[in-house]
Amino acid sequence: MSQTRIHSLFDQFGILVTPQRLEVASILLEKPQHLSADQIIERLRKSGSAVSKATVYNTLNLFSEHGLVKEVMVDPIRKFYDSATHAHHHFYNVDTGELLDIAEEMVRFEQLPDLPQGTEQQSVEVLIKVRDRA
Ligand SMILES: [Zn+2]
């Protein structure tokens, strides 16, 4: 993704431009993908970047707070950042750690519970955990 495109996305999502944010965004937004913070740090290191771990974590939090990327929690200690923010679901392979997209229309709900009083539905996201066949 071009720097110009990233600048305009930052503008659209109300994110101030810093060199570090541009570096993180150019890796994550390169294509539709799911990356953990550690995977992003690894790629930054490979490209010779000196952005600190803490900055990467803070930047990813900021991106997701502003809706530029989506967080996918696969378990309490593993979180992925999804460059595709449209509504969709996921397969998560617990053996390979791979996350795969499922188109929203591929999942149908026969019945959903009544929402707690005073709330409205924000989203429904399904994570189907799979493992390799033995
Ligand atoms: Zn996804």
C-alpha cells in the first residue's frame, strides 16, 4: 500500500501521522492478513526498523481503537490484528496458529438470545477452532 494511501486512511480514521505508525501500518495493511504483534515486530526487524516493542503494541492498540484494524482474540493470550475490518468470521487452526477468513454470509444463525436490557447489538463474530486431523 502506498504512503499516500496510508496517509489518507490515517486521515479518515483520525490517526495522527508519525514515522513509527507509518512503518507499522505499511506492514499490516500491505494486504488482507492477520498478524500478531510479535509477527509485526519480526517483520519490522527484518526490514531494519528500530521501532520499539512498546511502540508497536501502543500503535496497534491505537489502530484498533480508531477502527483502522480489527482485533481477533483466539485465546486469552493470543491476539491477531486483522487488516480487513468488514464484518466476517474466522477459522482458527490451533495446531498451525493460522487464522482464515469466513465470509459473513457463510454463517447463519437460527436463533440468537434476547439482548440484555438497554443494549443494542454491535456485532456477532464467530471463531471456529479446528485442528489438523491426526
Ligand atoms: Zn479476518
